[in-house]
Amino acid sequence: MPRVIHFEIPSGDPEQLAEFYRRLFGWKITNWGGPVEYWLVATGPESEPGIHGAIARRDVREGTRNTVSVASADETLKRVVEIGGKALSPKMAVPGVGYNALCQDPEGNIFGIMELDPTAKWTPDEERLARRGQL
């Protein structure tokens, strides 16, 4: 059964917000170091229940976004549309992690899907967009 595996918190100042959550919860938060501003959040040890997430530069995001692990991003995107939702983005590579896409449920809630694949790589177009901060 697909499960929530990741969350993203949007922020106008990710570095400052990272410090807030470090001080509040003791979370380990590190800058991803990639071409987009993205801070990885480890909420606790792997031996305890819970998920990890990220703090991302605010774009069109409203509120916290959850990502669900799926066997196939392509099949899930088709299914979302078939049952009344919307595919908001095409499947895009997250290098070394897998393939991600954004969807919207019939009530307007946005969520992500992730097909895990450690061999995933950006296409040249995705890399150009990421380096311009447009991905």
C-alpha cells in the first residue's frame, strides 16, 4: 500500500526557518547543496516511527505538502486523472532518488508522488531548468 514518505515545508527564508525547527524540535537540517535551494530535514532516528522531509524555497506552494511512494509515477498520474484529480506536473527526475510529480485531489489539495529509483538522472532540459531555479 502506498505510504506518505516525505513532507515539504515552504519558506520565504529556508535557512532561517531551518534554524527555527532545529531549535524547536532538535531536527537535523542540512542544505542539499544542489542547484535549487532545498534543506533536508531528518526528524529522528530510523529506528523510530516517522518520516523525514525538507524545507523548500516558497514558490506556488501553499502549506505543507506530503509525498506518497508509488510503484509507477506514470500509472499513478493516469489514475489520478481517471478518478477526478489533476496531474499538475509531468514526472520529473530527482537525481539519485527517483521520479516525482505533483497532483491535486478533487478538493484542491496538492500532494506529491514519488517512484523510488536510485538510478534516476535529470534530463538535459530538467538540469537547465534547475540551474535557473525554474524546476
